[in-house]
Amino acid sequence: MHSLQATDPEIHDLIRKEERRQASTIRLIPSENYASRAVMEATGSVLTNKYSEGYAGKRYYEGQEFIDQIEEIAIARAKALFGAQHANVQPYSGSPANQAVYVALLVPGDTVMGLSLPFGGHLTHGWKVNFSGIQYRAVQYEVHPETHRIDLDQVADLARRERPKIIFAGGTAYPRIWDFEGFGRIASEVGAVLVADIAHISGLVASGVHPHPFPHAPIVTTTTHKTLRGPRGGMILSDGTYAKQIDRAVFPGLQGGPHNHTTAAIAVALKEAATEEFRQYSRQIVANARALAAALLERGFRLISGGTDNHLILIDVTPRGINGKPAARALQKAGIECNYNTIPFDPRKPFDPSGLRIGTPAITSRGLLEGHMAQIADWMDRALRACEDDEKLAAIREEIAEFCTDFPAPGIRVE
Ligand SMILES: *Cc1c(COP(=O)(O)O)cnc(C)c1O
């Protein structure tokens, strides 16, 4: 990055520091990953210079001969990887992708149903401070009070009573399999459109490690930067039923020019995700999450729903005499990055909840295997015991930095 160094040493220096931070700490934030160097090269290319409002063959600017090909390759790869009839790869990220579905199918005031945010749902599934809860009439399902799993009877009761036009299935802090087939039955019974938001699990779905939302959901939304390991972006996949409305909602309904550098990087990530190597990677994410959950249970941690089926684990840390926020802070000081999170029926406030959310996509990208999970659980256990002791936390951080040198993060070159 010599040009950047010459033009703006201040920003260059901060990026270098962030690079070293990412390389020398253990990243357990389940929505984060390491994109490959190839993905980053596409993201950092001249495609950022080009305007191309519209879709391939129907643009509002000249000079699209290569941009059109890039977007068409990205679309073809998305359709092939997910078995979709239609794909829109222009949404700027996951939230705008969901917003486009609202614009495509609803008018303000219509009823939408989703998993409540404090129970693991996403903001854009009808939470009250989000556009989805402000402009639409949102009704929210929760998880079962004992099993902490989604209770399809509760979902069906709510859907029959409230008659939503859209039902969202998907979340940000749900460690279990989504029964898309069951949701599909409920949606067709009440005449709703099922939208599967697979932002967190799209890499697992693409690899066949998690059940597929097609044909149960006609519309599937996703981010491209979580388990899919691409650039920050979003996609809307569908069985074709709502193709026209979706395309019109993205442009001109919500967005102007697509981010062509991101589109190209999405195409690269989709190519990477179609390989046997990536399928093996996805299986390893789940195997690592299971092994980490088992190692945490052995050390007395309380896991929501008792474990995990996917890439993420939700921990109630309050039985250890600590709350989520100070626990996340202590782990951060020890070189383990995660986030504090509400747990189902959390008696505490969202800005200082009872839980921690962790996951294995990023550490699996670095090549960690099941055998390494006991070591991570051990570091977490020690860090939470030493949460007031900055010296002990710094010592763990040293051990972790040393450990990390054996597992270089994809896409990061640290001198
Ligand atoms: C991450 C996520 C999103 C939104 O993605 P952004 O890119 O942060 O806007 C939407 N839905 C779910 C379920 C997510 O996990």
C-alpha cells in the first residue's frame, strides 16, 4: 500500500494497526470472517470508478461492456450455487436487501412477522426502532421459554391471528437449525410470503451443511460477508415469482448505482464457495462449533439451548457471577474478540445483557480444527476468572498472539 502510505500516512498507519490486530487476536464474532486476497483485490479495483445504474443491457450510462459481464457472471454464479431462478446482487448490504423485499411486496402499514430481536432476530425483521417496525405493522415471535428453540406452534398461532403478508425466518443469534419447511407450511396456510434471511448461514446452506430454504421460501436474502466469506454486500435470491418487483425495488426503488467493485468481489467469493474446499470449510465450521460448545460445557458454561447446530454459540455468563458486557470486555483484553448479546427472556437491559455470542467461521478460515477448541475454551475460562486482573488478561493475550502466528489469517500479510 505504498501510494496510500505516501498520500495519507495517518490512515495507512491505522489500517496497518488494524491488520495486526486482526492477525494477532482470536476472532469469535460469528458475523465476521476473513475474505480472501482475491476478494480484496476485486474490491480494491478500478470498478469503484464506474457508474452503472440499471441492469445489464439496460443501463443509464455508457461504457458498460465489462461491467455487464461482471454482474451477469455474479448473477449466474449466485443462481447456480443456491439453485435460484433469479438473483439480484446489487443490494449494498443485508439490511438494504431486506428493505428491498419490503418495498417489493408491501405498502407501509402492512403486517410483517419475524423473530424478535432480543430473542435472536434481526433489526430489519420488524424491530421497533428500525424502518421495518416504524413503517410497517410488525408482530414478533419468540423462542420457547424452556427449550429456547423456535416453537412452530407459537409461530402458527401468531400467524393465524395476525395474518402477516411476509414472514421472516432467520436470525443473528439462533444456534439451531431453521425448519424452513415448517415455516413454509405456516406461510402458505395464512397466505403469507416466506422470506428466508440466511445472512448468517449462507455459506452453510451453499455447502449443504444447513437445510436449504428453497423450495419452501420463494424469497431468500443474504449478506455476502459472513459465512459466505465474500466482500461486504447483500443478495436477494428467488424462485422467480417476484423477480420483477424485487429488481424494481432495488433500482430505482431504493438505490442508485450498484457498487461494481463489490459485485466483482461477490462473483469471486461465489466461485470460491462452489469448490469442494469450501464445502469442507463449512463442515469444519460446524464441527468446530460443536467441539467448542462441548469444551465450554465441560468448563461449566451455560449454553442457550444447550449447544449448537450451526456456527454460533450463545452463552449465559451470569451463573459465573459476571454480565455480558464486562465479560466481553475481559475477553477483548485477553485477545478474544466477541460481542455481548441478549439471551432469550433476558432479565437484563440490551446494553448490558446476560450473554455472549461467539462463533467459529473466522477461526475456521485460519485453519483451526476441533482439537484446538479446548484451548480456546480454556482461555475463555481463564479470562473470565481473571476479569478484574489486567496483568493476567495481558498474559493470556501474549499466549494468544503467539498461537496466532501459526495460523495466518487469509487475506492478511503481516510483515
Ligand atoms: C447481518 C444480518 C443482516 C444485515 O446485514 P448488514 O450487512 O449488517 O446490513 C440481516 N439479517 C440477518 C439475519 C443478519 O444476520
